[in-house]
Amino acid sequence: MTPEWIPYINRFKQSIVALENFRDEVLLVEFDRRQVYTDDALSSMSPSRREAFTLLGIMRGGLDISIDYHTHHIPANGIVWILPTHITQMISSEPNTQVWMLLIAKSFIDASFDMPKDPSAIVSYMNFKRHPFIVYEPDDFAFLYANLQNVKRKMLMFKHLFHREMISVSIKEFLLEMGNLSLTRKDYHHEAPLSRQEEIFAGFLTLLNEHCKTEHAVSFYAEKLCITPQYLSLILRQQSNHSASRWIQDTLIVEAKNLLRTPRITVQEVADRLCFPDQSSFGKFFKKHVGISPVAFRKES
């Protein structure tokens, strides 16, 4: 598994009832809360951001999850979308919770899907921000779970000459079925056009996802968006209750933690990859916001 997935999976390894992994690019896991893990494991998890599209389905029970600093309660038959730009944190779960999780690495998406390059992609992102989960009828949720098992079957076809392509097709079919059920719901409605503030917020998150490792100044993002740093922070506070500097800081910490969990990368290399002037300044930044040094964090991870 890719480094940023390993701590997440290891935290709940005793509660895993099924796991399939395709070349560290597609991961399909089922967790059963009735097994071992407790809310202590959830509450001790720090915010994270993965280079993957994540779908989380609640088969039984329910859980609370923070997405971009907003906490949502997801009941049974709910499916959550988590995009690579989202900062997420698991908060708590009910004692009988059982979930499935499909993680698709961004590299797999880029190679297998024709992702939109037009402004509608921003509209889609904001729709996910407004409504990050959908609760389906029990029969519809069961139908989608059956389609998910088809993805699993394709992942197990190790000797197939077109193994990757078969997995890609099965994922596309699953997403199409989910989209069909979502768009034909009686309560489905077309979203209102984005406000100027929402467009700026979405644009900032796109830029942050692309440049967070190299650009740490609010002024860089404000200039790209053709607004002042003060106005950018004002909009972000209105949209997410956090300033631009807080978003940059938290994203840097998430990236730093992901890199520190990779044993082959030294602390100096982490500092270099995140464009800090030197290892000392990176260490001071990390300890200020995490509470421990990068070396201590690596030992704990």
C-alpha cells in the first residue's frame, strides 16, 4: 500500500474482515466495528489527506467524520465521497458499525479515466462539498454493494492479461450505477450556480493541492486567484471557518506526516521536498504544530 494508506489500515487491522489490494493503486477493505477497535483508535487519528478518491459505505451502524473541518454523521446505507483535496478525520463510530471502503489512487484515476478539464469539475467539487454523502434506500445500497463485489472479483483475476483494464471497467460500472441511483432519486435537484466566494474557495483548494509542497505563502495563492491575501482569508473563513494560512499549515503537516512515514526518506529530504530552507526550520515548524519532533513522530509511526 502507498505510505499514506499504511497507518490508516494498520490502525484498524484487527477489525478488517476483507482486504484486496491492486498494485497499491486500488484498495478495497471491509471493517467490522464489532471486532476489536474502539473509539480511542478513531479519536486519536489526526486529520489526513490522501492522494486517492475514497468511497466509504456504511453497511451497519453509523459514524461521524470531519470533511474540510465540517463534521457529518453518516448513518447506515450512506456512502461518502472523499476527494484528494479533502482534509478528513474520523471522529467516532457506533458500536455495531460495519463499513466498506474503496480507495482509488489518483495515479490510477489519471491513467484509467477521462477526467473533465472544464469548469464543471469545480461545480462537481462544490456539490461534493455541499453534500459529501448520500443515504440510499436499503435495496439500492444492497444493489451497489453487489456491484462492489464485482470490483473485488476483478481484483482477484491475477492471471488475466488485461487485469488492470478489467478492474477499471468494473469500477466505472460501479460508479455509473451509483450515479444512476443518485440522479434518479425523487429528492434530487439541480444545484444553484456557484457564488463567487464558492468559486474562489474551490479554486484555492485546487491550487493548494497542486502547489502545497512548494508554495507556503498566502500571497502566492491570492495572486493566482487575482485577489488580495486578506480577501482570500476572509472568504476561506466564511466557507470553512479557517484562514488561508491555517489551510496551508494543515496541508503541509499532512504532507510532512505522509513523507515521514516512508522509511527510506530522511528528515532532511522531507524538509527539501517541502521546500523549507533547512532541516532545522522544518523541525521547528513541525514541532510547533504537532507537539513532537519529526524524528519522534517517525518513531511513533
